[in-house]
Amino acid sequence: SYPLEETVNGIIHDRQYTKRYSNSGFASLMLVIQHEYLLWLRDKFRLYARLIQGLVMGVVVGTVFYQQADDPISGIGVIFQSLLFMSLAGLSRVMPQIDSRGVFYKHQDANFFPTWTFVLGRSIANIPSSIIDAVL
């Protein structure tokens, strides 16, 4: 047996060098959530645009359907207009998702974290934005 062979065999059987991800799934998930939340906070333009869009949507729906609580057709109109505004607001989220694919592929190739942590982390990090949209 050669000294180099013993070293290589030691490295091959050492868990530190052979496991795919250095962090646990939960630690990776927390890192992705923190990263996405920080990106969301730093994008002031998109944050303010979403706030203004929510306020404008609330004013439009409120003025169009003001004092129409007794009419069930008006309730359907409110639901339709709200769904229309939410679907249009969802369109603004498509391009950042497409733009972040390159970063995701780079991180995945470098074994930064499992795919499920990236998907779940981004979904959880979008909860504050969804809450703001729902409240406004």
C-alpha cells in the first residue's frame, strides 16, 4: 500500500468530502429565505410600485362599487375586478423569476443548496409581499 493510496482512500470515505451539500436542508432553506427577503427589501422601486398599485386598485374598486352592498351582481363585479387586478399584478412577477434562473442554475451546479430549498424559500420569502397586497 502506498501513502498516496491511503490518503485517497481516506478522502473517499470521509463524509466531509463526499456529501453533496455542506449545509442541512433547514439551514439551506433559512439561507435562501434570508437572501430572497433581503433582495425584496432592497428593491425599493418594485416595493413602492406594488404599494401604489394596491392603493390604486383599492380606490378604483371602492369608488366603482360604493354603496352597492345589497346588489349580488355588484359583489360578482368586485370579485372579477379584484381577480383581474391580481392577475395583472402577477404578471410583474414573471420577469424576475425568469431573470433569476441563471443564478439558480449557477448555485445548483455549485451544490449550494437542494432545489426544494430554493423553491420553498422563494415562496416563503414572497409571503410579506402577498400579505401587503391582500391588506391593501
